[in-house]
Amino acid sequence: MRLIRETVAQDLIEYALLTAFVAFTSWLSWNEISTALANANAVTEQRMNDLSRCTPNPINGVRGGQCEP
């Protein structure tokens, strides 16, 4: 019965649980954010590669092989 009534370290336990919860949700969020950023980077890289295919060569002015004239 004494254990139930005493609240000496209850606030420390609550802060520890709250910290663990915040750390876990932050970790989950960071995983989602990093995946989204990697996907956005891949799409941007592909678009840049598609655009650079049509860029003329600065030395001889010839366009890339897969561009529309």
C-alpha cells in the first residue's frame, strides 16, 4: 500500500516515459522524411538528366542524341 501512495519519483518516471515517446516518434518521423527526400532527389535528378540530354555541346553546338530538333 505504501508504494501506491508515494509519489516521490513519479514525475521522474513520467518525464522518462515522455522523453522515450518523443524520441521514438522523432525517429519514426525522420525515417519517413529521409525516404521522402530521397525520392524527391531521385525525381529531380532524373528530370535534370532529361533536360541535360538536350543541352547543346558548348564546343561544337551539337545537341544530345535523343533530342527533338
